Amino acid sequence: MAIAREESAGLPASARRPLRVLVVWLPWIPVATAAIAFALGVDIPREWRYVPLVVSVVAFGLPHGAVDWAALPRAATGRLAPRWLAVVGILYLGLGAVYAAGWFLAPVAAAGVFLALTWFHWGQGELHPLRDVLGADHLDARWRRALTVTVRGALPMGVPLVAFPRRYRTVLDSFVAPFGGTVPAWPFGADARLALAGALVALTIGTLAAGYRTSSNLRSWALDAGETALLWAYFLAVPPVFAIGLYFCCWHAPRHVARVLALDDESLDALSRGSLVGPLARFAREAAVPSLVALVGCAALWRLAPSPDLTLEGAVAVYLVAIAVLTLPHVVVVTWMDRFAGYW
């Protein structure tokens, strides 16, 4: 049995070194570069802001969840057990169909669920890299892990609302408009944003302080604090569409891929020898067909939407709704993996 193999035995140091490419360098460099560039006043044409989301179709974004069919069985049993393969299929068909129907019946509520799901999921996606690749021992307690999940998920979901309320609302409107919905104005008012900003600042400081008091590895705590500060600066400076797309492609998805690679014995052996190319090629092969199926689903959603917008923005909006439909079963799968890993 390979239950909780990652966390109980720990990743070998030789395997952690190549994974740092996905966990550290690939996320940090583009995010820091974009934060500095936009803070200095650099701007890009409106259409270019959608480039990272378009690229996410093939570069980590969409494919990172396309390997759930293999990741959950490996997390549960260490192999591709047929029973677990069936479980993943049922989750995606059942939960995906119910949530897709929700977009047609109550689009504003469905968009709210998407924001909440993404807040949680992008937060939970930080536990594995922080604990198992970067060695953050201050996440040894469940309540500190919960606080970290809340803060890390709040940065991409909450900070852009504080910094760019008009653009944030425009993006949400583009989600619900093809399905006949309209986003209310009150969450984007000055009072609501001020309250949200105060809560996020207090939560961030409190979470980092709690980690500092209990950490015996101040280097890993400093990495956590530094990443948190970087993401605050990034989402305050970079326009939401570009910021979310780049974060999705270069931060969240590669970190999940690193976790997936560590679950596969063949890939883990290659990582322990210092090779990352072979495991990534294996990941790409396993993600290819499910990614194509997901793209077919995107096209079907576009055809079924009551009033799709025939523009680049409209196409990206429907793509993101399709991502939302896939996110619900993906969150269930990752949460199940977290249970096997002993996070909760």
C-alpha cells in the first residue's frame, strides 16, 4: 500500500531537487517579473491579457487536472487500480453534470460557487510544495494548515477585487452573461472592499506570525512569508485577467504537477536520478486524451450557452466556465488525496 507514501516517508532529497524547478523557479520568475513590470507602469494591449489563459489550454493549466484519473488511484493504492479509476470517472460525470446544469439555472450562484471553490483549491494546492518540497515544518498542525490554505487562496481570489474592482466585475459579468445572469454591484463598493482588505491583511499577518512562533526551520518559514508577500504585490499590481492566467499556468498548475509526479513510482525513480524531462513527458502522455475530451466539453458548452459572446473575451469566459465545471470534481479528487496524505 502507498497510502500517505509522500508524506509518511517523505520525498527523497534527490527527488526534491528537480521538483524545485516546478515548485520554485517556474512560479517565481514570471510572477516576480510581471509584478515588477506592472508596478513600474508597464502595460500591454487588452487582447494580450488573455494570452496566459489561452496558453493554459496546453501548458499545465487544463492538463494539470486531466491526470486525476491516475493521480487518485496512485495516492490511494500506489497503482492504477480499476476501482479507483471508476471512482474518478463517476465523480467527473456526476458532479460535472450537476454543476454544469447550475450555470444554466442559476449562473450568478454558480459563479459564486466557482470563486469559493477556487479560493479553497488554490489554497490547498500550496500545502504539498510548502511541506514536502520546501520543508515547511510550521505547517505541522491542522489549524495552521487551514489558515495557510485560507490565506494562499485569498490572494488570487480576493486581492484583485480590492485592487481592480471594475475589471474584476467585468470578468465576472462575462462569466454569467452567456447564461443570462447579471453580477450585483454591492461586493465591489468601497466599503465592502475596505472590509475585505482589512480582513485579508489581518489574516495574512496572523497566519505568518503563528507559523513563525512554531517553526524550527526559519528558512522554510521565510520562503513561505516571501512567497506570500510576492503574491500580495503581484495581485495588487497586475490586471486580473493577465494575473490569474499567468498564476494558473505558472504557479498553481506546475505545483500540482510536481505532486502528481511524486505519486508515480516510475517518475519518482527518474526524479531521484535528477531527471525531470522523462516524468514531464509521462505526465503529458497521461494528460493528452483527457485534455482533448475537456476541450470537446468546452465546445459543447459554447454551443449550448443561450447567448455566447462572439469575441475573444466571450470565448475565454466560456472556457473558464468549463474550467469551473471541471474544478468541482477536481477539488473532490485533490481533497481525497489530501486525506490520504494526512493533511486533514
